[in-house]
Amino acid sequence: MLTADENGLTRIDADLDRAFGFGGRLGKWGVAEGRSRLFMKAEELLEKYAAGQRNFQKADLREENLKGADLSGIDLYGSNLSGADLSEANLTQVNFNSANLIKASLTNANLSSLVGASSANLSWADLSGADLSWANFSSATLSYANLERGTLTGANFNNAKLFGVNLDEANLSSASLDSADLRVASLHKANLSKANLNKADLTEAYLLEADLTMANLSEAKLTEAKLQKAKFQKANLHEVDLSQMNLTNANLEQAKLDRADLQYACLRGANLQRANLRFSNLIGANLIEANLRRANLTRCDCYGWNIKNADLTGAIMPDGELYQPETSDQEISSKETSPQEFQKVTSMTRKIIRTDKAPAPVGPYNQAIAATGTMLFVAGQIAIDIRLNDIVYTDDVAKQTEQVMANIEAILTEAGATWLDVVKTTVFLKDMNDFAAVNAVYGKYFDEATAPARACVEVSRLPKDVLVEIDCIAVI
């Protein structure tokens, strides 16, 4: 039943209000006090919007047809849009905070730069093909919503409820899903590169062929998730439980898997080249035909693992020693060797040198590194940005250090090396008081357990009056 107040505004009966989840303490007009809603037809809203009105908070627009409407900048805080048709609508800069959009149709709608949809309810809503880039859906409910092929670049879904959501082939690159509930979600071929999934719950999620390159999955829950052929290059899987998971042919190149639980996991044919597996649990893991070239397996628990036909060239084994192929010098010289095979036989060996008879390292470096192989001498790098061909961040030593490390990394990559191949660095500082700031950035590129030897000196002046210069030696 509808009633009218003294101003002639149409209000919703309390029973209806409670039925759609807006109940509360009843006020003068039989609705939740402070939550009364203005019943409005689509035509009326569009007419007032055209006249310049933007505030439509707590409006009741359930099942109204707003297809293709231009509603940019409208304030629909706390409104009821359940079952409404907003497909192809322009909803940029809209405020949907606390709105009810259950079963609403938003197919191909433009919700980019949404002011917010925090605590909004979009359960069962159809957002397929919608543009949600950089939208704020923190703490929103999107259970069973359809976001197939949606654009969600940089969107904020922190603490959002995405249970059973369909995100197949959606673009979630750089999206933030910290502590999000993604149980039973479908993310087939979804792009999650650089996404933040810290502490996200992906239990029983469907991630086949999903791209999680450089994604942060630290402490995420992946119990019984489907991960076959997923891409995890450079992803952060620190302390993640992947026990008994099927990661057949998964791409985990340079992934951070330190202290991860991979007990009885199937990694057959997986690419773990240069992956960090320090202190990981690989008990009973299936690594048949896996690529473990230059992987760091220091102090991992490998009892009962199966590494038949796995490529361990250059890998640091659980005892800290570099893997040595079981091939004698006589066998090597007795047959013709291709350049590729020769390179594999003469690949770098590396050993960390530690002694308690000399001062212990107090940062991201080691006392010494013993290494054999092809030596690479990288010239001192300063904070030149090649896009500008000039010095950047003239007064910020931390930012200059980031640029220096980026320049070194580019040279290492061109030479076919990585930071794991660096055995010695020298840091030149204009002011030794800047050491802590420089060290904080430098430490991001090395694990203390395997970091190269290092020297740090203060000098009176550096080229172009920069604040820091770094050179290095690598062995590949």
C-alpha cells in the first residue's frame, strides 16, 4: 500500500519496506524511521535529472526501465533499484553506496570512475560487458552476479562478497580484492594481472587459464580451486596453502612461493623457472618434467618428491648447493656437444659463503659468493630516465634508487640474467646519512639469504650530482 505525507510525497508501506530489506524502527508513516523512500517512475526521474537535479537518495526505482539513460553524476545512495533495467546506461561518477541492485540489469553499462557502491547489494545482477574500471565496490555484495567479460581494471572490491560470481574473461588487472569472498567464483581466462588478492578466499574457485601475473595472493585461500594452466609469473604466493592442488602445466615463473605449502601438489610440467621456493613444503609433490631452472629451493622440505625428468639446471637445492648434473667430464668430452648443450653444462654455479669468524651480515647481503660461469660487469647506473634522457627525482634519494635499480634490471634482462645472478654490488652515496633510505629500496630486490656481497662508500661527488650510483657483477 502507498501513503502520502503532508507534502504529497508518495511513500512505501512498511510491509513492503520490510519485505525488500529496508525494515527498521517504524516512524510516523509506517516505514523505517530515517529510511523512508520516495517512489518514483523512470519518466519522473529523467525529467528531474534533465532539469538539473542530481540528488535522488533513497528513491524507489525497482523494476523501472532506465535502459541507455545518461545518469552520470547522479546520487542514488540507499536507493532501491532491484530488478531495474540500467543496461547500456551512462553511470559514470554515480553514487550507489548502500543501494539495492538485486537482479538489476547493467549489461554494457558504463560505471567507470563510480563514486562508490560501498555496501551496495548487487546479488544476481547482470553486469556482463559493463565498464567498472576504477569503481569502488568495497564491502559490496555481488553474490552470483554476472560480470562476464566486464572491465574492472583498478576497481576496489576490498572485503566484497563475490560468492559464486561469474567473472569469466573479465579484466581485473590492478584491481584490489583484499579479503574478498570469492568462494566458488568462476574466473575462467580472467585477467588478474597485478591484482591484489591478499587474504582473499578463493575456495573452490574456477581459475583455469586465468592470468595472475604479478598478482598478490599472499595468505589467500585456494583450497580445492581449479588452477590448471593458470599463469602465475612473478605472483606473490607467500605462505599460501596449495597442498594437494592440481597445478599441472601452470606457469609459475619467478613466482614467490616461499613458505608455501605444496605438499602432495601436482606440478607436473609446471614452469617454475627462477621461482622462489625457499622454506616451502614440497613433501610428496609431483614435479615430473617440471621446469625448475634457477629456482631457489633452499631449505625446502622435499621428502618423497618426484623430480623425474625435471630440469634443475642452475637451481639452488635444499642444502643450499647449486644443482650439478650427474654427468662426468669424460662423458661430456666423449660426444659432440651443441652450443645449447655446452651452455647448459657450463651454467653458473653459486655458493653462499658464511662464517662466524667474520661479522655477520646485517642487511640484504652476504659475506661472500663463490661463483663460476660467464661474468657480467654492469657499469655504474644513476637515476637517468631514458624517456626523458635526464636525471629524475633530484632531491629524493629513495626514488633515485628505484630508478637506478630499474636501469640495472633492464641491463641484466638484456644479458639474460636476473637479480639471482648478481654476486657483487657497490653502492656509492653522496651522503652516508641516506644509507637507510637506499637500503630499504635495495632490499626489495634481494632475499637476505641469497643476496650478493656488497660494499657501500660515501663519495664527495657523483656524475650529474646525483645522490646514489650502483654497479654490479653477475655470473650467468
